Amino acid sequence: MESSDPSPAAVSKTQEISVPPVEGVAGGGTSYGWVDGGLQGSHLGSSVIDPTKVHSADLLHVWSMPSTANVSQQEAPRPLEHVNLLAARNERESFQIALRPKVSWASSGIAGPVQIQCTDLCSSSGGRLVVGQSITLRHVVPILGVPDALVPIDPSSPQINLLPGETTAVWVSLNVPCGQEPGLYEGEICITAVRTDSDSKADSLPKSERYQLYKDLKTCLDITESRDHSSSEEMILRLSSTSTTLRRMLVLPAFQDCHENNGLGDMMDEDVMNNVAVRVKLSLTVWDFTLPLTPSLPAVFGISETVIEDRFCLEHGTKGWYDALDHHFRWLLQYRISPFFCRWGDSMRILAYTCPWPADHPKANEYYSDPRLAAYAVPYAPILSCTDAAKNSLRREVEILKTEAHWSKAYFYLWDEPLNMEQYEVIRNISNELRTYTPDVRILTTYYAGPSGSELAPSTFEAFTKVPNVLRPHTQIFCTSEWVLGTREDLVKDIIAELRPDLGEVITDSVFLFSFICAIFLLHFLYKFTARRMILTLS
């Protein structure tokens, strides 16, 4: 890791400047303020700071954090180091940039805005990872005090506001395409303190100067406007008059700084920003192999369709409803998660399905044949309405799907955490029905305890490890609750000992999560959830 401190030349420009401390932080910035590297001996006093004339390293702390870290609002600053990442093709790597103001440079209630600009990552062989396509920036926004929502940062206006005494994080993701050339890719992220909109407006021209500029410009246009039958002498006079008017405009007070800086002006352009920006060096090594499109450890995530309907005010079965489910499906697939939608029936019966269209619909083949889909739930329609029509629909669904190559990815999810022998018996009966359609059917059952009323063990907790025996051969995928296992490795070993791999029985280490929360927060949560590689596995 290499330090990325500002250059001595850049810092020397601001050695004589002192900036007022952030209020409310250890009595005025003594904890994370000027005492840990700020400027001393000021002649500015309590005046508002112009961030175009002060190096941003003197205004805020900048450091990098891994994607697995929760960067709290009180996260303490750390040294800024070179960010080095490793990734295969078709892999995503993420990290965070933490920002904490040392001082306030805005006249409003915020500490000040910062602009975040990232360059493309380039290799010596000409390869490139483009910002906005392979590189994305998101603002980590706390929800109830916990860093959670990842709000996209607009590339056309990549600014966020910093608050006094609080640490803010930016989530940076690098997506390596399947066809990317291997090698070392390098670039940088520039963080620059900028003026607020109100401060910029305060520096705008007074009305009298604006009127004078308008009047002079209009005069120039009137003079240079072509006219028929003008003599060369008249044209020379007109050009001379125009030149005089333009020179009079250049000596207006608004252009005084331009004279002092040889015409460069006091602009927050790229040159000025490059001089005062904090630079985070970024390197990505792309390995010479590609992760498969289909995840080797399928991650599935359940989404309650009723939550989507309530959140977006959609009626079940309408075009808007189908569009919303399709949006969720495609959004999750890009993060290597295989989604399913669900609706609850009586007790904890559950209708789980990955595709909202029937198997004979063109969209169904598009869904099930997507190579990014690692597993899909087949709907058991009679779970909600045990009619002849529902049973016929189920039979037709299975007959179509079982002839396809992707049938090995199919499973049925019938009951969410059965509690007693009566509910276990329902699962057995449905399994027997499905096995008459096809003997290789796979059923998933979630559980956190053994069935009550059984003679397997003295208590339901002790019967927990015996569930595979109770449900054999009516369940192939046993999904246990992680909170039950905890750190009990002995329980894990006991359950595994009960499994029959020769019958295709497997166990997962996490229970499914369902979106009982607002859909937009679910999406942000999922993004962080997957980026941190906390996967829910389904074999």
C-alpha cells in the first residue's frame, strides 16, 4: 500500500492559511480537526474559505475502506493508501472511500460539498475499464443511523455534501467484462472540495455589470452585423469600434482576477481542480481466467409479490405488475442472485415461482434459459387453490419444463418452516403427487426446529437434527436457520451425518430472506449484501 499524500508544492500554497474548525467535534475540531495536520497561523480568521485556493487535503480527510466494512458516521480517519484490487473476468470488486471534513468551507449548515471524479482504468496494452460502464460510484446513505442505502452518484454532477463532524462513504464498484484483456489497470479518483451553489451565486456579477455587459455585447453585434453595399472604409471603422467596445468590457471589475492570473481567471475548471484535488490511486489486476456465467454456488433471494404490489400501487396481473417483477428479476441476476417471487397461503404455505409467466409463454424460456440463473422455483399452483384447473396447470408446467436442459436447476418450495407433524405430512403428500409427474423432482424445505408432536427426540430442538430422516425422500434441499446453528459446529456435523448425498440431499447454511421491507431499500441492501459476498447458498 502506498501513501497518497498531497505534493509539497500543493501544500506549500496553503501553509499560511488557517481554516475555522468544524463546530461540535471535540470542542471545535480538536479530535479530527487542525491539530492532526491542518494549517496553522492563519490570517483568514473566521472568514469563509474559498476551496479553489486551498488544497482539499487541508479541508477533509480521505481514506479507503474495504467493502466488508460498515463505515459509521463516527469512523475515525486513517492514512490514505494506494488501492490495489484483484479480479477475474466476469467478477465485481468493490471498495469504499471515506470522507470526513476537517473544517467547514460552506456558508450554509453543511461542512461543504465535494466533487468525486474517477478516471478510466487503463492498461499498458491499451485495455480500458470505462467510468459509467465498468466503474460506478454510489453514495452510502445511512438508514436509522446504519450505513445501508447505496444511492447512485450522477456522473454529470458527481457531488455529495459532507456534514460537520460526520464521516461519509462512497461505494466504488469495478465490473470486469467477460472479454476484458488480462493485465494491470491503473487510474485514480479525485476528490475536490468545491463551492456550494449559494456561494457560487454570491460570486455572480452585480446587476449593473450584467447590464453593461449585455449592452456592450449587443453593440458589438449591431456594429459587426453585415449590411449590403458597405464600403471597405466603413467596415474598418466598424471593426475598430468593435475592438474598442470589447477592450472596455475586459476592464470591468468582474475580470480583474483574469488580469492578475494572466487571463486564467478564478475558475473551478479542470486545471484548478487538479491542483487542489486529493488523488486516490487505484490499481486493478485482471486475472487471465473468467468466472462462469452460472454461479457455482447458487444464491437465491425471495421477494414477496404483495410488497411490490403495495409499494408501487400495482394490481396483480396487470402489465405494470409484470414489468415490476421483470425489473426485479433482471436487476438481481446481474449480482449473481437467482430471484424468486412468493405469495403466502394458509398457515405458512407458500407459492414460490421464479417466472411469473407459464412455461409455454415465450418469456418463460427467456427466463429459465438465462445462463446467469443458477436455480429457479417452479410454482405449485394448488398451494393456494386446490382445484382441477390448478392441478392441470401444474401438470402442464412440469411436463414442459422437465424436457428442457435447465430442468436440473428447478426446485419446488412448498412450505415455510413447518412446525408439526401435520404440516410435515402435507409436504409428503405434495411430494408424492409431484413424483408421479417426474421422479427427479427437487423440493426445498426451510426449518428451524424439529416437528412438534413427534417421537424423534424429547424436544423440538433436539429433533432439529433428525428432520432429514422425517422428510426423506420428500425433500432434497434442507434449508436450516443460521441463527439456530450459531457457532454450534457439532449441530452442523450431526445434520450432515443424517444426509444421503447418494439421494441428492444437500443442506444450506442460511435461511431465505424475504422482502417485507420497502422495495427500494431492498435493492440497496441487496447490492451491499452481494458486494460483500455474504451469499445465501442453494445447491
